[in-house]
Amino acid sequence: IRYRESDFSGSFIFVNGTTKTEFTIDELIPNTYYTFGVRAYTIAGPGEWTDKAAMTLDIPVVENFQAIHINDTAVRVTWQRIESDAVERYTVYYYGTSRMKRQVNSGSKNFAASVSEGIITNLDPNMDYSFSLTVSFTLGGVEYEGEETNPILPSVIPSTSSIKAMSTSISTARMVITPTSSVETTTQTTIVDFNIGLVIGISLLSCIL
């Protein structure tokens, strides 16, 4: 048995022979094309090589990556954790540009394989940032970093006071008409807003012809 990377023109790596019809080769590079060759040995000697190309599996891309604005200098990031003992860590990359496009600020932060969220702090409040995420695996004693997710901008979640203000509405509207003994009629409208607790009374005075 022999193998090498398909785009590599150097020598093959040879594996000791086996009498079985299947064999496992470990410690290959993820997301890489290899050429594998097999030939038989008989009493007459070695046969011709039969080669076949195959590609190793990709390191998975992390899904459901989100960045949420906390304040002018901090962002909370979340993602869907990959259930694998081979996961070494997650890395969040950030890239910032000033609003005048004259300065840049980039960096990264590592997170343990057991978590699915974290906080990025010490960001420059005068810059606009985008964020991406990778996952690193250890395979055969070698660490590999997967593909970055597409860069995203942090989303803004309205504060509690903003949400209340947005949901404020007129809860009760009641009109009471109470005629008086004179020719005047008083119309009173009471509007109650439970969120604000404000009662507005409007008295209209009209003459009855």
C-alpha cells in the first residue's frame, strides 16, 4: 500500500503489506486529496499498482455563530458547540475599521472546547467591527484549524426600557357622557396607559342648541 497527497510530486509513503482486503491509514490532513495505491504480491512477484484518488473529510464549520452588542467596547458571541472529543478550541477573529477608514484594529480570542459563548472586550468605541469564528481539531497529534465562518456584524438587542416603550399602548379608553341640568353637556374621556400610569381627563364643554 502506498499514498501521498495528490498535488505532491514527491515520493509515496509506503505501508507494510497486509493479507486483508481493507486497511486504515491514520494521521491524514483534513480536507486534502490523496492518491492511494495497492498492488498484490504473488509467487510470480508484484503486480501493477492500482491507484485511486480520495479526499479526506473537512473540519466542520461552526454553525449558528452570532455576535451581540453589549456596549461600545464589548460584544457577546455565541455558537453551536461541536460534539467531538477532537475539538481543541474555538477562536473568534475580529476586524475593526474606523469610521473615517483611516485606522484598523484586528485581533482574536480563544475559547475552550467545552463552551459555546464568550465575551470580547476592550474594543475601540470609534471603530466598526466584524467577527468570524473557527474551530481547531487535534488529529493524530497534529492540530488543524478549520475554515472561518463568514464575517458578521454585531446585532443590537433593545434594552428593557426600550422594549417597554415600544410596547406602550392605550389599554383602556372609556367615554362617559353625563348631562347636566343646564343646557351644557360635559363629555369626559379617560385614557389609561398601564405602562405609564397616566390618566388624562379631557372635558369638553359644548352648548346644546
